[in-house]
Amino acid sequence: MKIIIFGLGNFGMSLALSLTETGNEVIGVDKQMDKVNLIKDKISHAICMDSTNELAYEALPLKDADKVVVGIGENEGAAIITTAIIKKLSNVKIISRALSPIHDTVLEAMGIYSIIHPEQESADRLTKQINFKTTLENYQLDNNYTISEVKSKPEFHGKTLYELNTIDKYHLNLVTIIRKKEKTNLIGKKSIVKETIGLPTPETVIYQDDILVVFGENKNISVYCEGQD
């Protein structure tokens, strides 16, 4: 996807790098040149501009973007104005960061329903990671069931799912596998990205650096993770 991120603070910069790593074309925008310089060689494009100036948007391919993220975190007014200008100029899907309850209300009034609260969400994810010890990422469905990313065990490496019959042993369902892959962009620059392999089959081979996305009861995920670093 082609994604434009407004605001290259800690959140925006981390998101831009993560989306680039997973194979997306990312354009980062910030009014501070030092932030643009920090990331310009790590993502597709980085532009220094004041996102509250509607005339400046002529330099941005808004109509070609699949999604826009307004991640401005220092200035609530600038974030709201930026969101309003984007909504006026295009029909692109907007994901906007909210800095306060009133910010939430304003965004909803503008018709923005993809609203994020990075600090709160990061704390929730960290809590789940700590509670589940060595899981990498979690999406808790309710109090009993979770979708988790876990490292593949050494005894799995080089074997097919048919040979292992692993998931039955731990009473978990394997949803997919996340695997690192080398990718070359249009200008020949190589990078390592993470891709899912789709739905696993009995012939799917597990490799050393594979991340398994599993679904199951919290207690069974904890059992799987016992003894892992």
C-alpha cells in the first residue's frame, strides 16, 4: 500500500519504519527538517511541510494514497486542522491520532472513525506481553481466548506440519506464519520485510526464524511459551 504519515515524532517515525519493513510505500511528512532528515533514507519519501497550510498539499499524492495517518502528537490544533484539510481534499481513508477526549469528539464529528490512542494501546499490548511472558504480540478476543505471535520452537525447524502435528499437542490452532523475506524496491535498494505465508498446509515447513500466529486458550498459549527466552 501507499501510506502517507503526518507527524514524525516517536509514534509516527516508528510506524513509518514498521510499515516500510512490512513492504509498504511510506511517505513521511513533518514541518521540522531535523525529523525529516532522520528518516529520509529509511522510507520511500520524506517531505518537510506545514500540514496546516492547504496550499502545501499540491506536493503530496493524496489521491494516489491508500491510507493517511495523522500521527501529530505535540499540537492538538494542528492535528485537527491537518485532518480537516485531508478530508476536504480527498476521499482517502484517514486514521487519526487523538490526544484527548475532546479531540475524539471533534474527529467523530468530522466523520473520522479510525481513531487511535497509541500510548494507551501500547500499554495494553505491553501488559499482555508481560502476562504471556515470551509471546511477541497479542490480540485478546475475550478473557479466555487470544491470538498470539510466538517463536517457533527449535524442535520444529526443518519439519512439516504433518510431521510435527504440533498444534494438536499444545491445543492451539495455527492461523498463519510470519516469515522474513528480502525485497528489492524500484531503485534497487534491498531490505528485509516480514510477510505472512497465507493459510498453512500439512506440507508447510517450519523454519528457524518463523513467527507462528496461533489462536487458543490463554492457558495453552502460556504452556507453549514455557522455557522459551
